[in-house]
Amino acid sequence: MRTEITDLDTLRRHRAENRDLRGVVLVRLDLTARADDALLRTALDGALLLGCLLTPEAARRAEAAGALAFPAVPDLPYDMYRSTLYTATELFDGFDPARPESYADTPDARIYRHTRETKLDPLHALTERLHDHSISEALADAMTGHPVAVMGGHALTRDSPGYRDAVELGVTLGQEGFTVLTGGGPGAMEAVPLGVRLSHMSSVDSVNDVVRSLAMAPKFASGATVDASEIGTWLAAGLAVDLPIDHTPRTIGIPTWFYGHEPPNPFCELHAKYFANSVREDGLLTIATGGIVYTPGSAGTVQEVFQDYTQNHYSSIGPPAPMIFLGSRFWNEDVPAAPLVRKLARGREAEPWIMVTDDIDEAVTLLRSYAESVQQAGALR
């Protein structure tokens, strides 16, 4: 695995230890100063210089020594070589709750417009792929333990019983100490991380008060056409909620600008936002090594069910992890995905980790049991 260096101090220590730069990845470093330029005077075979600033002489020398230099592309509304995940504050920078239409001026909205304007441009296809690779690296760095994912539809409104149920699921997962992943958008994807972050509250009434305040802006869009003012009204209500800041983030959203008309929610502490939806979906399912809870959703959620089961069926990522269908009638009758998954799993290692239930506590008990079994197996190795 390549060594990746994203700051000058680390590079200086690396070179002070008399280590060369063969195969090393340098990201967004300003190496134009004479002392820093000297750091490159070593073996560079196979080194990658991504978005680094070099003097013309240093660039020629690095290329001659076997390095590949990829420059920064000017006038992008995003950093193609970023080394960290996004925060809601960063994505919504410049948003004024008193002017809901100002959502159109946020980085999140501007990046989405840029993707639409440059859809068939090969240069921007390359920059987006490099950005997504960087996000995957940052997401891997942010993962600890065995995170649990919750899947569900974006259309769940804040004033619906289903939204309140999803908040309660988040509260219970938060009280159990799980790191929780969602798709990062509206609906169930925001209700669960909201619950995780409200899990410190001592009373149900306090949680209900927060949900009631959000119900004043129940959805991010009123129809097929979504405008900045509608999103801004929805967003302003979310940003008004006073939430605790955890030094070890436990809620991570994984949204995509492919569905850029669906804004990321303000309740996830971090967002791994991708351009490519296929990379985002596969990544979300892969890193949810603690299991996945499926709340009612539409075609996208059903697609995730079978992508997830395929990984479990063939143990392509690791041992099968829990698949919990929360909502018996929905998953057995309305959208009968659960019976098919159970039939495919019959007699296989995945079978005992598949559950259909209406009971949040039962679902969380299975997740806890799985985490304990993984921990015990690791201790025996």
C-alpha cells in the first residue's frame, strides 16, 4: 500500500529519516520554497504528485526521476484532492436562514450545478473520479469498530409517524454507542442521525419537542420540481436544532451529487459526498461491517437490499453481517424483499443474521450480538 503524505511536516520527517519517495503519494503540497524543493532530491520512481505546487525546474526533475505529476485543475468549485470528509457547515457555507433561497449560493448547490454543466466533459470526469477516490480514502480513515448502516427512503416527511420511528431507532443506536451510517439525504436518512445525536436527552418529551419543531418544514420539496427556496426552508429548520458536538463523530452520511436535487441533511456530523452514485452505494454497503437496518423505502432501498445480500451470500467482503428488515408488513407484503432474501440464505452462513421485525430493541439486540461475536472471534485469533 502506498504511503500518502498530505502535509509538509510529515514529508520533512519522512525525509529526515533518510527515506526516499519511491511509490509515495504527495497531495496538495507547496514545494516551491528552496528548502522544500530539496525534499524532492531523492529517488522518485513511481511517486505521484497530486495537485502539488512545483517550480518548473523541480517539475522537470521529478518527471525525469520517474514521478507522475497531476496538476490542480483551475476554477473547480471543489477540491479534487481533498483529504478529509465534508461537514454540514462546509457544504452549506454562506447559507442565510432568513433567506432560504440563499441555498443556491452554497458550495453544495454550486457543485451540483457544475456537474450538470460539465456532464460530458472528459476533464471533469477525471477530476470527479480523483475527488471520489480521495473521499473513499478519507472515509476509510474515519471508520472505527464495526459501523451500522440504516437505509430508507428520502420521501419520509418530518411530520410522519415513520419519521418519528426512525428518530427513535437512532436514539436507541446512539445509546448503544454504535457509529451510524446513512445515505446522508432527507427522510429516514436524516431522522436516524438526528436520533443518534439526541440520544443524550433524558426524556421522550425532549425528543418529541425537537421533532415537532422540524415538522414546521416537513419536506425538502413539494413536487417534482425542486427549488432552492424550498430546500432552504427545510434546511433552516434543521440548522436551528441545537445538537451536541462529539469529538469522535458517530454519524456519517454518504450522499451523492448524482442525486443533487436531494440535499444532504444537516444532522450527520460528517458527509462523504461522492459524484459517482455507484461508487457511493457500493462503498456504503461495504463499510457497514456491523450490519444494515432497512426501514421502508422505494426502489433505491430495494436495490441496496440485494447488493448487500450479494456481498453476504458470497462472503466477498468478509463474514455475513446482519440484515434487519424493520417493518414486517412492509417487507413481507408491500415490498416482499425479505422472503426472497431469506430463501436465498437458507442453509448458508448468512441465515441466522437475517431478521424481520417491528421491534427496535429486538433489532438492536441482534446488532449487539453480532458485534460481540466478531469481538470474540478476533480475541481468539
